[in-house]
Amino acid sequence: MQTTTVDALKARIDNGEEVNLLDVREDHERADFNIGGRHIPIGKIQSMQFDDIEDWKDKEVIVYCRSGNRSGIASTFLEQAGFKNAVNLTGGMLAWQEKFGK
């Protein structure tokens, strides 16, 4: 599984690079804080319910959650479903908030 850090992702965002972000947290977690992107909770990913991102199959998809655990699982599911470049955000939103705040 490919990974990236919050520092690397923030630099890409700050440079204006278009990145495909996928938040796999629950609704209440996303409502509290998020860095954007599409939202599909992990349960839907595991149930193979991700039609909203089929257009990303051949693109890099950076997957994030609270700590990096669920996004790692989701990245594996996406790879098994044929996504070519699923990338897990190491440390998730906890690392993001620790480093950059809300």
C-alpha cells in the first residue's frame, strides 16, 4: 500500500495541485473537521458502494480518516476493486490537526 504524509499532502494543496481526496470517516467526524474531498464512510467502501469515485479508478486517490487505520483498510479495498493508485494518509486527521490545527 502506498502512503503519504500530512506534510507532503499539505504542500501539494498549498501549491494549488489538484488532489483527489476521499474521506472514509463517519458523518459526525466529517462534520467536526475535514480537509475536503469526497465522503464515503468506510462501511460503504467495504460493501463496494463507491460509484461516486469510479471516475478516479486510474487516478491517484488519497484516502484519509481519523488516524490512518480505516483509510489503510479502505485503500486496500480500493486496490482490490481495481483502483490503480490508492494512497493512505499516514496519521489521518489527528496528525493533520496536531501539525496544522483546525
